[in-house]
Amino acid sequence: MTIALVIAVTIGLSLAMSVAWLVQRRTGNAGWVDAVWTFALGAAGVIYALSPSAVIPWPSTRQVLVAVLVAAWSLRLGLYLLRRTGRLPEDARYAQFRREWGETYQSRMFMFLQIQALAAAFLALSMLLAARNPHPFGILDVIALAVLGSAIIGAGIADAQLGRFRAEQANRSRICDSGLWSLSRHPNYFFEWLGWMAYPIFAIDPSGSYLWGWLAFSGPVAMYGLLVHVSGIPPTEAHMLRTRGDAFRRYQERTRPFLPLPKAGT
């Protein structure tokens, strides 16, 4: 049952990213794919959270809570990405792909989005493992709720601060370094990662009988790697260095790249 569910969800994610490829091809703006990916992953998480199993035939309190939190995360981020894509030029990462890939852009973009679908399928497993924890609802669930709730609020604040900064015409060529952005160059990425830490906390069984729960740490580990070393910070900072030059280098010197805390010596 679980294997069939995982296969079905993975196929669904692949189809969703195929639709995202068609949308970006028709509109000429690949920024829409980020919103599709977020909504698709959220849908996968909700399906996983509420699906019955031999051990938990009916949705438990934890399953419902995980489903609600996944939906809240997906809607908050997905709607933000939709609004941003609708009013701003194409994301610099995808614009760079267009320049680098040239005539092969569309075929390579399709494969790139299928890789994103596989990444979403892998990440969603942490949600499944969290919801399937058979241990009675307890203090760890409350901690997980606080972690994910704080992450959603923190990411919303970071995005709102950046949005207000960009809305000012005088700031178009400047670097946002106020609020959370004065402590971290990417507070939005930090809170995105923090939210994924909630799922292993949901999945941990204090009695030690649910060993599968420890595999839920794969989600935050993978998300950290993607954000910090692959598709998050590196291409974003490369773009900022190209467009902001020495001003961004000075910003790098006085702020942390990820964790929103004052940098030592500043």
C-alpha cells in the first residue's frame, strides 16, 4: 500500500512539473515553475499525511496537524511566488539558464524540472514519515508545531520586508539590508530550511519503536544542501555579484549567509 502510494505521488509530481514546463514555455517566464513546485509538493504532503495505513487506519491528531501545516506552508509560499512572478521580470536563475543553454533551453529545462519533481518526491517522504509515527500525540508534536509555525511566520516576515524594500523606486539598484536582511543575506532560505526540521521532530518516537522516523531527517539535510550549496545561495549570490558588485561584497563581509544572527565583529 505504502509503495503504491509513493509511486502514485511521484508520478503526480512528475506530471505537475511537466505542466509547469508547458506554462513556462507558453509564457516565456520560468518563474512560474517555482509556484507549481511548491503547490505540488504541498499537495503531495497533504496526501501523504492523511493517507491511511495498517497501523493508523483513520487520520490521527498528528496526521491532521501535519496536513494542515503542510498546506499552510505551501499556500503561503506558493501564493507569494505567484504574486512575485506576476509583477517582476523572470527570476535571474532561469534567465541565466536561457543564456547558457541557448537553443537547447527547452529540452534541458524539461529534464531540469523532472529532476525537481524527483527532489520533491524525496522531500515529501519526510512528511509521510512524520504523519505515520504511531506514538501518541505528545510534547514533541507541540515542539514541531512551534518550529514549523515559527518558520512560516519568519519566512513571511522576510519576504514582506524584501517586498516593501523593492517597492520603493529609490531602492531598485540597492541591496536590502534592513530587518532580518541585516542579519542574514538569505533569511528566507533559513526559515524555509527551519520548517523542514519540524518533520523529523514529528517523526521521532520517544519510545524508540518507530525507527523509520529517524529517516525524516533526510528532508532538512537535503533542503540545507539544496539551499546553501546548489540552487539557492550560489546562483543568487552570483547574480548579485554581477549586478551589484562591490556593494554586495561589502554586504557579504558584514552579514552571515544563512543564520539570521549578528556576525562576530560587527
